[in-house]
Amino acid sequence: MKAKNNITPLSEIIDKRVGRPGTEKRETFDKEVENLVIGLRIQESRKSLNMTQEELARKVNKKREYISRVENNCANITLKSLRDIVEIGLGGKLRIEITL
């Protein structure tokens, strides 16, 4: 279904290229997107605090390279590290939701 001006909605493009929600390929894709969003939110928060990756790394006793990896692909981060980055490093509050 084309929207105004012959533009195809992003959700339709994703459905076509990756698969509909509920398929294995789509579930993997959605998880990767969620990981990316977490990393981008960490980066955005760090920048809004005028903090470098090096400064954040020092606050949480990690290497700058680790912070860079987290910001660019948050897939392989422990819950403890995520909590440390958000709460100790950025002064925020980590809230996790579980939906069954």
C-alpha cells in the first residue's frame, strides 16, 4: 500500500525485506534494532552531558574502546555493565521491563 506521493511506509519495506513479525528472521532483526537503539541512547545521553567516551569509561572502570563498542552495537553487554554505564557513568536510572 503506497502512502501519499507514492512513498512506501518503512514498516512495509521491513516486512517485505526481512519478514513479517513473528518470523524467526524478523525476531532476530527486531532484537538487533533494539540493541542498536540502546547503544544510541547511551551515546546521546553521554553527548548531552558533554562527556567523552574516555570520561565515561573512566567513571565505570572500562576502556574507551569498550564504550565505543557499546554505543555502536549494544548486543554483548552484561546487565551489570549496562547498569554501571547508565547509573554510575551517566547518572541515570536503568529500568527493565519484562513482558510475557
